[in-house]
Amino acid sequence: MHPKSGGEVRLRSVGPQHSPRIPFNCYTDPRHLLTMREGFRRPGDLAAQNPMDPFRGNELAPGSHVNADADLDGYIRRTTMTAHHPCGTCAMRSGSNAVAGPELRVKGTEGPRAVDASAMPRLVTAHIKACVVMMAEKAADIIRSGSSLSPMGQGCNPVTANRPLTM
């Protein structure tokens, strides 16, 4: 749920007609391959149990010939993909290394704001859609009213409409 590998967003050029380059850098942390390898092996171990004999056919993928860790790792790298829910690429933070500030403005620019999962400082242990909707609603409030979010670490009562929400 909380990957250790991290991707990045890079510009291909200064021109807006070029899409950014977004390498996800999956499996750069070796712990991820260990987890995935275990996730591939456990169902096979369960299917190999005697009570499963009437239901079991030949293994289709990766195939019974794939047993070595390196072979399974290669199969995992070739065939798996992300669920495309990246976040934190333009994380809202305080300090000099922050990309977006408390008003979700992209630092060093005049107008752009990061109002999506890229501004999330950390990945939540849930589907990120609800968090993105909340951020977008709060950003709309900020843009309309000119007020900003409270500093990180200062909680609030989300039921109170006039108070800012913090990440």
C-alpha cells in the first residue's frame, strides 16, 4: 500500500506542446519484487494442494518452467503495471524544496496550481479519488476567497465550514 520506489515528472522541453516524461520507476526498491514474487507464488502453492486437483489445469502464466527468482522477477517486470494513481509529484509542503505551497500554487510560477493527487504530500491508504475531490473543492474555495490552507500539522474540525483542511 505504501511503495518505497518513487517516480518523477520531467519536462521534455520548455514547450507546452510536448507532454512530460513520467517514469514510474517501479521496482527500484528490491522489497517490491520480493512482495510481488511472494504474491505470484502463494496462489500456485494453494492451487497445488490435493483438494484442488479436480479444478486445476496447466499453469498458463508465467508457466511451470518459471521457477528461479530471476526468471520470475523478469516476468513480473514485463507483465505488471501500475494502477495509475501516482501522487506526490508536486507535493504541497513548506520549505525550500517544496514544489507547491499551502495555496497549492506551483512555486516559481505566477498562476498554475497543483490541484490533483500530485499535491498530496503522502500516499493515503485508500483510493485517492475522494482525497482529490476534497482538495479540488478546497482549492476552489481558496481561489474564490483568497484564503489559504492552515500550516501542516495543525488539525481542524472538517465539519466547520469556514476552517481550512490540512493534509
